[in-house]
Amino acid sequence: MANTSFPIFASCFGMRQEAVNAYLADTSGSRQKPIPGSNHRIQDRISFITHENLVSGLLKDGLRPAAHRFEKFLGQSLHAADIGHEWEEVADMGKFFEQHLGAVTNVVPSSMTLALHIFRFYRVLASLRTSLSRLPKSPSIEELETIPLLLSLYAETLRFGVQIHIPRSAPYHELHIGEVTIPRNKLIMTNTWLMHTDENLWNTKGGEHPLDQFWAERFLVDPEDERSGPVKQKADPSTENKPEKQVYFSVAGLEGAWIPYGGGQHACPGRLLAKRIMLISAAMLVNNFDIEILANKEALNFDSPRFGFGNPIIGPHFYKDEVDILPYNIPCHAISMFKDTAGLYDRAYAYFGHTRKPYALHVAGKQIVIITHPKHMAEIFKDDDNFSFDPFIDLVYRGVGNVSEAANVILWRKPSEGFTSLHPNPKQNVLVHTGNALLHKQILTPGGLHDLLGKVVTYIDQKMRWDAFFPTTVISDTHDTKVVSLHRWCRDVLIEAQTRVFFGPYLHELEPNYTTIFDQWDINSWMITYQYPAFLCKAATVPREKLVKAWTAYLDAPREKRAGGVAFVNELEDEMRHAGLGSEDCARVLMIILWGINSNVQMTAFWMMVNILPHPSLVTAIRDEIKPLMAVIASKGFPLAQADVPDIFRNHMIDSCPLLSSLFDEIIRFYSTGASVRQTMQPVKIDGKQIPVCTKLLLPQRQLLVAPEAFGKDAHVVNPERFLRRKDLGRHEYYRPFGGGITLCSGKTVGRYEVLSFVAFALWRYDCEVILEGGTAVDGTKGMAVPEMALKKPSLGISKQVEGHDMIVTLKKREARTVIRDGSLKK
């Protein structure tokens, strides 16, 4: 049997992949004798070396010195607390134990739970004090182990409290257990809670002491009481070698049933030290302090937010100042977050009573606080000093863009440290922020925005014409019919349009497959953002590096070859090179910025078309709305003048097509699955809960965007007229699909124009027949089911579709229309 911890090293504890790979490569096992068939040098047997170091430090030579150091430290710490003969109120018992014992994951709640049960029941406390009074003032661990009641309290604390999964696998052969065969390399989980509450085994004294309740004397055997002891079936007394007529502690008969530390070769190596810490700390408190528990009965309910990984803690009312943790079954929430992000949020919402209170997830060894109340979100968005986005920007540049360490230093260099901008910098911003200011100049100021809109819409107009379809869009083609993939149609037109507008045509000359590569990167980029191990996210890193290579070559080319783009690209390049960045790092920064702008547009168009095309009445209604727009466009001739685009589309589409605009807002509402991110820059309170400095806050969108209390009973379906019937919804506090504060989406205006112009051109120029599952297109292409959202995957904005989902559409040119003098259309 083998330990299965190695993947957790990276996913939950953040170990570098090179180190994880060293463990994965070692097939020799952790025992002194290697597993047959393995062939590793002793210095390469990292599992054995690690295990032996732990055994030596915690079970052998290192145990006694470690226990003595702990005892000395605890005594000094309690003495320094200077608690006198008057009562002193301690608001948080958990923090008291953390302060004096340290922040060791399982020992602190175990020791606190043991002490809590001792001081809750005066009879237990009095009996224990009597036993301790017979020992020296500072008893040794051997002397403490002579007190049966103390040992029973210790054992019952772990039975009652430890809720872990013990993972194993048989990597080299199948297992035969009873009549069951377990294939090799399958995960085997043993759950201690099931074993610790097995009513067929454990003694409850006829139901007097149920297994879901704490019983201090559960592990005590009274020779004169046949109903005593931990098990129903009594062990043979001759095997226990205990003196007659004396109550004694026993775990006889509990082999494989009382397993708070796991078992076998990989049982917790700190088990003996943990036992000493628990016994010593309990004895010190009993000998030196009176403790009165002031919390009410409800506040002392036990909860298991770390179910599967250790001890439960006192319920939410006890830690009233801390954010509650959502229970989890694996060492952390990382696996749940990667496999079903939306499901994890829904489970949390239900678990916390359908309230919108903050709660915490445990991911990669750290707590992430989830903010779900719109009022709290608004407060966070307004307070950049206490809730910063900069740490996430830093993570994105380093972790997602893979910017070099030297470049990262330059990106964050302050003017006081030598950074000088080529542009006015009254706020003394760093390069990261001056680059963002240049982007805002391009897409938010009237001049830059008009230039951008003119270029992008005219390009979409050109590429939506019958003879201009991209080959990658079309599945088959005749003189009057095209069979297309809707996903590729949206992708090819919109990513190409964005790329051409920002960079001009030269980038596609360098990388003709740019659009497909970007799509692959966009679909899989979440793997890097959520810090998947490197060997698991090649689907993201390979296309990323291809994009970086193309952008690097582009930036190295002479400016005259790069004509046709927008001013932002050259201005940002000049700013970065002036600061000291090389071509590749400039390319990586550009990639991150433009990925943030472009990633959601194609998916918004895709979902709009998915919700329009199967409904002929909706198609007709939208065509009626866009008729005046198309009349104006037709009257202007082809190609459209870029300077005319902003006014034409604002007056005749944005302001004059309420149903189309309502559907856009509804698609953004329903399909937004991203989240805003912040980090606390100092300790803060949200909803009365204390949140430490450097805590990551996640503000997910979807749970608010599908809330019935805001959007009605049908909030979990798409209703094209929702925003048409309720014009106030766009200002509702629950409607934050574009984020807020410093991270309010700066490309939302450009994106709306791009998406709506794509939809308008598609519906006006073509009759679209959807080939659904069970149907066949004219060329024999089989239809597909209506695409579904990939809710189980993390998303940075608009949801992707489930992998492999698409919509097959047959296109025919609509009947020709001519323009008459008044600008209207006539068949």
C-alpha cells in the first residue's frame, strides 16, 4: 500500500512542481526495504529519507527533547500572560490556545477541545485534580500517563473530534479484500468518523452515552462493572495485564476502530508528540487555573469545517469574530474549486442558510474569504487602500504571463526608486499603472474610443460578408449554402477583428493560426490562473508561449511593417522599453492586457446566438428592430467609413434596439461566472467578522446574478425581455457583471458594440437554420444538442461552453434588398 499525498503537495501546499516530481519519480516506497522492481540509488529515495527524518525527529531521538521544549515554552508563555487571582474574560478560547500553543493545525483544536470538556464538567475537573494532586507539581509524561481518567479524556477527545480521510492506494498490484477486488492505483479512503461512530462496536452503555456525544469515561474499564469499557464485546482481561479491582484505561478491542492518527507505516509521525502536548497542556491548566465557560450550549456545538483533514472546532457562535469556514472532505477546497466552482459556491450558500454572509475556503494552505453580499462588495470596491488589486496583478504577470523576475521588479518600481514615465504621471504611478492609464486613454477617451470603434466595426462588417468567411469557420460550402460552426464563426470574426485593430495585419503574417491559438489559450488559461501544477496545464502554457513568440517577433519588427494598429500598442511599448523591459517581457505584458480585454467578447456573441437562433419569433423581432440601422448602413455604401461608425451604431443600434440591448444585458447576467479579487492590506472587519492582513478576497458574480430576489422567479433561465420590462435592473445592486472599482471592465463599451454588430450583421444577412441533435445538415454534418455552460470549470468572466459543445448552423443569403431614397429597405 502506498501513500497518496504527493499531488496534494502542489495543489494544496504550493510545493514547486520540480519537488513534487522528485517524489513522483521515486517508486521505491518509504520503508527501508525498497518495493520489489524499483531501482533507485539511496540518495534518490526521497520518500524513505523524508519518512526516516520524520520518524527520527518525532518518534525516536527527537521526541523527548521536543516535548521538553514544548513544556518549557508553554510554562513560560502562561506565566507571561500574568493571569492573577481575579477573573479575566477571554473572548476567544481558540485564540488563547493558538497564542500559547502555537498555530499547529490539529494540536491546537485537540488541546482546546480536551480542556473544554474538562472544565465544562465539574465532576470530571474535581476527579482529575484529585489524581494530579498525588503527583509532583511538574509531573513527567510518564507520571501523567498513570492517570486513567486523563488518558480516557485524551482518547475520547480524538474519537469524538478527529474526522479524517486516510488515503491509500496499491500502485503495483490489485487488492483482494473479502469478496471485493480493488484495481491497482485506485484511491482507497478510510473515514475515521465512520469507524469512531460504529454502534455495532462501541459501547454506549445501552444508549446512555451516544456516540455523537462526549463521554469522559468511555475508555475506562471498571472490573466491577461489566457495562464499562469502550467496546461492547469485552476483550480477554488476561491479555491486558491490569491490576484487579482498579479502574484502568483501555483501547483493547479497538484495533482498526480507534484510528485518529491513521495507521500502518504512514500513521501520523507526530502522534506521540501530539499526545504529550495535549496531556501536558491539560495538566498545566487544571493545576494552575480556574476556567469558567461562559458560552451557552448552542455556542458549544461542534462543527467540522475541515472534515476529512483533522479535528472539528467549536461551532460558528464560539468564534464569533472570525469568518466561518465551509466544511470540506479533502485536505482543502482546491479540488472542489477546480472540478465544480459553481457547485462549491452553491453548496456554501445552502450550508450557511441561504444568507450572504462572508465565509472562508481553504485552498493551497491559505484561507480565501468569499464575499457574496452586494453591500460588502460595494464597500470593498470603494476602498482601494484597504482592499488592493495589486497583489493579484502581480500574480497574473508572474504566474500567468510568466514575466521574468527582473521585469517584474521594473513593473513595480516606484518613481522614488528610479522609474520615469514618458507621459504625465501626477499620481507617481508604477509602470503597471501607467500602462493601464494608456489603455484607458485608448478605450475610454472620446478620440481613442471613436478610432477603436470605427476600425473594429468596419472589420466585422467586412468579415461577415458571404465571400469573406474564414476557412476555419466553414464546415462545408456551396454557391448558396454554408454549414458553419457557431463557436468558430464567433471566434474567427471577433478575435481576428480585435487583433487586426490593435496590431494591424502584420501579426497574422507572423502567425497565421493566431486566432486558433488564442482560442486555445483563452479556453484553458484558468488552469494557470488557479495555479494548476505545470504538468497538468500544458493545454494553456503551450498556446501561451506560441502567442508570446509571435508578439515578440512583432515588437522586434520595424514600425513601418506594423502599420494599421491603434496608438496604445506603440505607446505602451515605448513606455516599457524606456523603463528597461526587453522584447519578450513587453510581449508578455501586452498579452495579459489584451487577453483581459478580448477574452469575453466572442463568448458573449456565441451565447447570444445560441439563445436567438432556435427561436424564429425572436429572430423576426430583432430583424424588425435593426431594419433602420441596416437602411442607414446600406445608404452609406460599402465599405463603411470608419468615422461614421460610432454615431451610426450609437443612434441606430445602442439607443434604438431595446430588445437587442435587453438580450445583451441578459446574456451578460446569466453567463457571467467570473469573480473580482482583492487582498486586505491591513486587518479589516466585514459584517462584524475580523479578517487578517494579506487575506485574499474573492467576489464571485454568478450567485448574485441568478438571485430570484433580484431578478425574479425565472432568474435561472434566459429571458430576452427581462431588462426591457424592468429598465431598473441594469442599476440593481446585484447586477455587477463588469466588476467594480478599479477593476470595472474598461472594455465594456467596445465589447457591446462588437457583439451587437456581429449579431445584427449575422441575422440581417443570413437565414440561419440550427441543426440540432438528431438532425443532419445538407452536407451530412450531424447536429448537436444546445450547448451548455461549463459551470464546473473556473471562469474569469463569461462562461465557456462544455468542452466539445457547439451549434451547427446552415446559412443561406437572405433575399436581396435595395435602398430607396428615404433610406428604407425594399425587397
